[in-house]
Amino acid sequence: MKDTFKGQIRDQDEIVVGNWKNNKFMKDQQFDVVLADYLVGSIDAFAPYFQDKIFERLRSHVKQDGRLYVTGAEPIPDYSDDVQGQLVIEVCKTRDACILLAGERPYREFPLDLMLKYLARSGFSIDGVAFFETTYELGYVENQIRVADSKLHKVRNEDLAASLRQHIKELKNRVRSVTWGFTFGSDYVIVASPTRGTEKQVDIKDFKPDYTSPVQIQEAIYPLDEK
């Protein structure tokens, strides 16, 4: 990162690397603004099962009159009637399968309403929520395919690796036959601040009355078995 941002890092800036499960990491440091930039979605890959504790951990680093900004993505559904959407789902599932078979852990996004509950339990009040439609471009989708392909050398079963390689090749061809630049799913930003006084229950409808999570409203977990 120092090489990437060479010339932009000031004398007072620091790049600190650590694990949030380590209680000594950044101990006693507080800030006016803390940005958790897609942090929760990445936790499962580096600190499994720590998602419900991360905001308690961050609470001690936000000054009483400070702000916490949380960015995240709504989890993509398990299936879609939209052809392009279904292709995105297949690419993401293939990527995650290859990561798991390589002995690693994929990212795991969380829906907005669950994030708000975690924040409220951890001593934060919610000041605002903003939604942004997610636009998928060819470059991003091809990069997810490259991630899948890069894990195959770690798959111990050669026959399985060969089958996955063929599947990835077919996905590449399908991806290149589609017109990209379409919206599918959404990302969000949450603005939160340390709670003053009694903890308040959070109702997502106060911020987005028409909110629904595509994952949570699915009628079946394994819909393809019913078709």
C-alpha cells in the first residue's frame, strides 16, 4: 500500500496492519471519524464468526462526539429470473466454491437490517442510511472469474480442478456474450454515532420504508430443486 500511495502519504499518516480479534491492536486510540469500508463483509475470510462483535470493538475507537461510517453490500440472492443477474450469481458462487476448495474462506456480506441491529447492540445510534444501486461492468465480473481461476492450483483433486477449469472457461464465454453495465442489487452506507443515554431500538422502516432484502424474501433456499 505504501508503494501504491507513494507521494500521497503525509508524515502524520500511518498504515497499520492487524487483526481486530487482537485486543491490543490500536489499543487506547480514538478518532473523530472511523470508516468501516466493506469491513464486515470481509471478516469471515480473516476473523471468522467475529461479525457480531466488530462494532463493539470499533466502539472504543470512536470519540463520544464522533461518527462511524459503515459501507456494505446487500447479499446477492441465490437465484434470479433475470438472465444477467443469474449469470452474476453463478460467477460469484463459482468464485466462492473455488476459494473454499483451495482451503480459504470467501467474503460474506450482511443485509442492512442485520447491520443496524449489530450497531444498536454495540452502543451506536443510527443517524442515517443511504442506498446505491450496484452496477456490474464487464471488468468487475471478469476479475471475479480470475479470482476463481487463481485458486485452482490449490485444489488437491486434479479431476475436480479440471472440471472447475472447464466450467470457468464456459463462464468466460457466457460473460463475454452479455451486454454489461446493468444494475443488480444494492450497496449501502450507514452513519452512526455513540449512543447517548438509553439504547434505542432500530427499525429499518424509519430509514427506508420499502426496504426488502432479496436474500431474506426468497421463498425457498434451494429453488432449483423444485423446478
